Amino acid sequence: MATAAHDERRPGLIFEGQWLHALGLVVLLAGCWWAAQWPAVRQGELWGLRAIDWYWIAILTAVLHQVYVWLCWRIELHGRGLTALLGAGAFPAFAFGFAVIGITRVVAMFVLGFANRDSLALDPWTLKIAAVVALVPALYLFYSVKRYFTFRRAFGADHFDPSMRSMPFVRGGIFRFTSNGMYVFGFLLLWVPALWWASAGALVAALFNHLYIWVHYYATERPDIARIYGRP
């Protein structure tokens, strides 16, 4: 079992698994570029920006969010770099950035869905029902995080606070069904605007987001869990 003290002396581990992150991102962005050529994805505008502009904003915000998390988590876990710079304010500063970019990521998806609305040639009521179905487990996930997991832990406080590394994995709420409820159910929220507004562009962006978060899991979070807790 790797210890935190051992990891902190190995800054090279910042890049552990990032070949997979880079490869996955290149493949997914290539798919997004291909889908961006579809007329349905390019249809519409909002606030002076074309739907295709909102499409790329939504995608690039997701990339910014996950690269930010990777760098901050790894710099702290394998060198205490943020703590050395900011002291006790390291985690609050990281959490603020995480929240701002994360909320922007969600808002961008809703704006894209509205800008590109009615671009899917499917029954709108069927899509609205699907949106509600997707929303229910996503909301239950956020309730479960608040009650059983805490948002502090969800933000990755165990990378900053060694005292959290002895805590057991959570098995309450939605985590009874999967230990990875955040990625399985939480990201269903990003499908809601695509389905509710019948947006082809938002549907592609939601698929990108959901696949890309699993790239993050296998390239960054899973190796970190193994090092912090000694097991995946």
C-alpha cells in the first residue's frame, strides 16, 4: 500500500495515467468535431452567438473543468504544492474554482440546449418524459451526496486532508446501488436540456460529457483512490 508521505515525495506521479486522459480526449474531441458538421447541431442562436459557438463553449468548459481537477488534485497529492502556496486556504481556493467552473459547465449545457432547441426530429413529449426520467436519479444523487457523502468529500478533500483518508466508502442513499454514483447518475443532469428542448447539439455535448468523465475516472481518480486508500 502506497502511503501519502511516500506519494508526496514523487511529483512525477502528477502525470500518472494522463496518457489515457490525452488519448481519450483526442478521440472524443474528434467525434465532437465530426458531429459539429451536422446541420442540426449548427441550428439556432442565442444572445448573439450561434448554437455551434455554444456547443464548443459547453465542450471546452468541460475540458477546462477536468484538467483543472487533475492538476490541482495531483499537485496537492504528490507534493502538497497548493498547501505550500496557500496554506490552510488551499482546499477552499480549489473548491471555489471547482464550483465556479462546474456550475458554468452545467449552465453552458442548458444554454446550448435552448439555443439549439427543436433540432431533433423526434416526438417532443417522449423527449420531455425522458428528461424527467433522467432528472430524478440525478437529483437523488445530489441529495445522497449532501446527506451521506458531503460535497467537501465529493470535491476531493481527501487529496488535501490526510485525516479523511481513513474514512470508509459510503454505502447510503444512491451509493447503495453503485460506489460511483457521481458519474453513473450525477451526469444524467447534463442530458436534461438536450431532451427537454430536443437539441441535437446538447445531446452530442451530453454524450461527450458523460464519456469524458469516465476518462477522468480511469486516468485520474481511480489511480488516486488506489494510492490514497490502498485499493480501487
